[in-house]
Amino acid sequence: MRRVRAERTVIILTIVFINICLLIPVWQSASNTQLRWQLAQSEQMLKAQEEKKMILTAAIAKQMTPEYLIEQSTVRNIVFTQIDSATASLVASNK
């Protein structure tokens, strides 16, 4: 009776061990798939942020061009005047 019970226990433990051994690679594969998916999402977000940065940089560069300033001066009724070098040096040196 004890021998039969011991054999059953060994068989059940062997089946459980085999199932655990088969489950580990499946679990690792699922974890790797999830990590790859998260990495792909992070890369897409990074690309989107980089694209936004480039768009903002281009918009800032466009607004600093003389053509844009002249265009905006006509829209906002701003008049540009020539500053002579003596006044510019005084303003720059704060004298």
C-alpha cells in the first residue's frame, strides 16, 4: 500500500515537473514579446517627439527670416528704421 502511494506521488510530481518545464519557455516567450511591443511603442513615441521638435524648430527658423519679418510688418503696421552705428554702440555699451 505504501509503495503504491509512493509511486503515485512520484508520478504526479513527475507530471507537475514536466508541465513546469514546458511552461517556462512559453512564459519567457510571452515576456519577450511584451517587451518587444513596449520597445516598439517607445520608439514610435520617440520618433513622434523628434518630428514635433523638427517642426517647431522649422517654425522658429521661418519666423526669424527677413522675409517673414517684412511680411509681418505689413500685417501689423510696423515700420523698420535704420539705426546708425553711433546709437547702436551706445545702446550696446549702455553708456
